Amino acid sequence: MMYSFIAPRPKKLLSSEVRLALIFFTVIAVVLSALYGFFLYQNTQLQVELSALKAQYVEISEQNEMLMDDIEFIEDQAGFIENIRTENTILKEKIKNFLDLVPDEVTLHKVALSSSDLILEGITADKLSFNSKLQMPLQSMFHQTEVAYTPQEDGSLQFVSRSILHKESRP
């Protein structure tokens, strides 16, 4: 007795349509998993690179701050040097002008100039001409001036004048 018009076929657990759908979704799942793994790997690489860049940024900022401190120090030193150079130029001009002003009544035997003082030794006719014509310019150029007189046999005076210039301290 036959109730079917077709010959019986063996039944499969999965039909070809279901099998095709499973293969399709399995391939898509594998591709998505591979993409997720790739993006996760890239993210960890970017995190490592970001931490390295942050460390490099901190190092560069510290170097920059040290360089800025060095620049500030050098600028201070340059200003100090320029100040000393200017003062030296002014002092040279003053001494040149001073030596031009040495009166005929005063004869200089020794002029010693160091970084902080000027020592003059010589002979003058009298104290008044020395004080009025030589001592006043010295007092205008230096902070402190001292003069010692020694009488000579011929009536003139031998003098030793020491003028002191106070030094400025370095920054």
C-alpha cells in the first residue's frame, strides 16, 4: 500500500537551506570575531604608544623648563656683563678725562689702577691746588677717596691718594 506519489527519501538532520544558513552565519561570526580581535590589538598598541608619548611629553617639558631656566640665567649674566662693560667704559672715559685735567702744579709719579681702586703718587705745590683741581674730580668718580701728604725739603708736598670704587655683587 502506497500513499505517496514520490519515492521515499532518506531524512537528513539538517536540510541544505539550513546548512547554507549555518555556514553563512558561521563565516560572518568568524569574520566579526577576527575584526574584534584586530581592533582590540590595535587599541592596546595605541594605548602603549599613548603612554610612551605622555612620558616623552613629560621629559620634553622638563627639558624645556631647564632650558628656560638656563636662558634666564644667561640673560641675567649677559645683562650683568653689559652693565660691567658699560661701567668700565664710563670709568675709562672718566679716568681719561681726569688725566686730561691734571693741573700743571701736580706732578704724578705713579698711577695704579686696579679693579676697585686708583692709587696716585706724586708731588704738588700745595694742598689747596691739589684739593681744588684734582681731589674734587676724584671724589666725583669714586665712592671713597683718601689722601696722605708728606712735606718735602723744597716746600712741596708729596701725596699718596687712594680712591676706592665699591664693587657690585654678581646676581
